[in-house]
Amino acid sequence: MSSTRFVGRRVELGLLESVCSKAKADEMPAAAVVSGPPGSGKSRLLSELGRRNPSARQLRLAGFEAGMQVPLAAAGDMLRDLGTVLGAGAMLNELLFEPRAASKDRSLEPLRVFEAARQALLGIAGPVLLAIDDAQWIDELSTALCFYLLRSAVAEQKALAVIAASRPSTEAMVFRESLARELGDDRVTTVELNPLDKEDGLQLIRQLAPHLSQDEAVELWSQAKGSPFWLGMLARGKEGGDVADYLASRLRALRRDAASLLTVLAVITRPLAVSELAAVLSWDEPRCHSAASELVRSGLAVIEGQSLRLAHDLIRSSVIAETPATRLRELHSALANWFERQAEADVELLHEALVHRREAGLDITNLALRVLQSPRRRLLGRAGLQELATVADSEELAEPVAVALRLAVAQLAGDVGEQQVALDRWTALASNATDPTIRAMAYLAASRAAVHIPERQQEAPRFLDLAQSQLADDPVLAVEIESHRANLLQVVMRQAEEGRRAAFRAAETARQLWGQPPVELTARERDAYVAALQVAFNAAVVEEDGAEQARIAD
């Protein structure tokens, strides 16, 4: 992507330039750590920063995976550059490249190299910009050299700006904390690289693929989710197979365990801790950690806190497309079982288990009922409602289970505030039910939902009359209907006196049924009793009837 003009990152670039300015103005080191997932543009940002600071002597240190165990592998370019410093660089060159200079006491060689590099650094006139790329892969000795030079710059009041870029990792956190210990928090800046916004993303696409229409460019930006790397891959591959070929080559390079773990991450669609992934796959944790490390090194996955996730949704799409359907069903089944074991009363985990059971082709009716009957079902929100509605509307369900599920989904719609959905589902239930009691309950619920929809409020009395017409021998339902009638008369129909009489009738009926101790009430009876007393108390408050208020309170 280096052939394109630099796009976006104005705020981030401004922060890094201020670090360089601070080091120069104070004649003291200042530092920044740039963190971003693979493909977020860290390397390009470092390059642009260097281009905009031509007056600073620029040193570069770059980590790479294969060199993590090789001493000073990451520092090679920096040491060669320091070796060109007039006068002071000669000793460093001699130590590095002249075999005759090798000491018999090899334990002193790192210190000699460090000290020679220090002398070379201090021999540079003017400010120095040290750009460190892929800090997560720097070998230990190169890291030690960086901090040796940093301490020297502090002691000698050298204008040194250290800008380190890294993927989110434990190594990056440790590097940042070490910088803060050496310089103080006020001289260390943290920069997080977020996705490019739409305007910047479209500008980059227009540079790479000017022939694309606006709609096509917007679609690519959406698919790439603002990642500069994936924007480039999609734009360049619009008329070819760049993305598919790239991912296929990366996947082929994975060892078996890493490939299996990658498939689980693609199927699960959300981050999980490595220990949890090990449990899903029935692996021991060291084995899972090894596979996870390979995925992170390959740029296919990233660590977030203690959890592992795919680096991008395009990776998920490619993995799913390449995985046989039988294997996908096996993984969905394993995930469903794991989530169900973990869930206990956690309705969100139960919902995830439900989704995976469905994708595995397993029966989901009992689990769906368990989710819908959970006291915490409101946490599922609109997305959960839609998922469960799809389950409830399946034509393959037996009638008793289908009715139970559809009743529970209609109730959930009201619980999460989707009153129009609730009204539609309650009226459909009432129309199709053969049991008069279910019809009465559904029409009563439809009337309650209509009250909350301004343009449907006038239908609420009609639904209530339909509920009354279906009422059989169910005293609880009779009290519920009368309590709701009182609310309708007072609030919607503005018939205060009629509403007051209905409220007191409901309360009196409830007292006769359940107000004489000792009476053990079911949850439904208790709720109906409380609702009847509440509507009567509200009517007494409006009428300023203190005696009635006191009687109801007792």
C-alpha cells in the first residue's frame, strides 16, 4: 500500500508528531506506543511520521517472528545505521563486523555492543526518531538495547523520540509499562488505531480502484470494516481472487491444531478465553495455547484481554466456506453442549446454546422454552426475540409445544417493549387457538399491547370485549379482565366514574377470592390480586377518597 498517498489518521499522526516535538523542545526522551490489530496501518503510520520529520536522524528497529530467539535480530538495521555515525560509529562497526575484534570473554560482548551503540547515539547531532515496528516480536536483547539507549538519552538529555508499534499483546503492555517506568507516565503516549471512518476509507478505495462506483466503494468499506489492509485487498481484488488466494495460502500454512482452533473461532462468532476453547475442543490448555499463539503470529487472530478472536470477519467467511458441512455441524453441537453446561440460569448463554443447537440440526424446542421462561429473558432484547420467534413459528412443531412457544414469544415481545410485535402475535394466537381460555388470555394481552401504541389505542376496548366473550370458568382471568377494563375506562376512554366502579369491582372480587387468610396463592393469583388492588387504589387517589385508600392499604 506504500504506492498510495497517506490517508486519514490525522489525530493519531498529530499525537505522534507532538511526541517528537516534545522530545526536541525539552531535549529529553519522549515516547509513544501505537497499538492496533493486524492490517490497521501501523507500519504505514510509522513511515509517514518519518517522512514528516526530515530534520530528525531516523533509526529503525523491526521485530519479526522468525527472529524472536535470535539475539539482536530486530536491532540489525539500527546498529548498521549507528555504525555510520562519524567517529563514534567506528567502534560499533568494529565490534559487529570485524572478527579480529571479538573478545575471548564472550559474556562481555553484549555490554560492549550496547556501550558502542550508546556512544554512536550520543554522537548524533540534533534530535533522533527511533521507530520500532512489530514490537510484539522483538527479541530480548534488542529490547534490552532499546532501554539501555533510552536511559543514556535521559542521563545525557538527548532529544530522542521513541515510537513503538505493536499488535495488542502482553509484550506491548510490558513495553509500555517499561517506558513509563523510565520516563514517567506524562512522557509516554498511547495511541489506539481504530478502523478508518467512511470518508477516509472511500478515499483510499478511490486511490486503489478508481473505476469503482460509489455504491461499490461503500460496499467494500462495509465489508472491510474500515481495516486499511482489507480495504486494499478487496479493492485490488475486485476483479480477481486476491482475498481468496491470500486467505487460502495463510490457511494452508497452519498446522492441524491451529486450523482446528481457527474453525472453532469462525463458528463461535465471539471471543472466548483460551481455557474455554480448550474445554470446547477437549484439549489440555498448553495445547490450546500453542495453537492460539500460532494464529496470533499469523495475523489470523488477536488477543483481547484473556480472550481470543478472529482478526477480521472476512477470515470467518473464508473459513466457513472451506469447512465441510458435517464438520460445521459437529462444532455447533460441541459448542451448544458447552454453552448449556456453562449457562445454569444465564439466559444469554442459553440463547447462544440455542443458536448452536439449531445450526447443528438438533432439537431446540425444550431449550427454547427454557430460555423463554427464564426470569431474565428481557436481557435477550430485540435480536433474541427475533431468533426465538423464528423457532416458535416453525411448522414442524407439535401443537402443544408450538402454542406454548408462541405464547412465550408474544409475552417476551411485550417485555422488551416491542408492542406492535406483541399485538400482532397475540391477535394471531387468539385467532388460531381452539381453547377458549387461551383465546381470552390472548385478546386481553392484545388489548394491553394496544394501549401502548398511540395509533392502536382505540382498538383496545374491542380486544377486551373479545376477551370477555371467551371467558369461561377462570376467576383469575376474570379479575385480570376487570382490572384492565378499569384502566381502559379511566386512561383511554376518559370515563372516570365508570372506571372507578370497575376498579372497585375488581378489588372486591379479588378480596373475596384471596383476601381471607389463610390462603396460599399461586404466582398468577398473587399478581392478579395486586393488580386489582393497585387499580382500585389509583382510583381512590384520584377521587381523594382517603378512607378507601386506607382500606386498600390494609
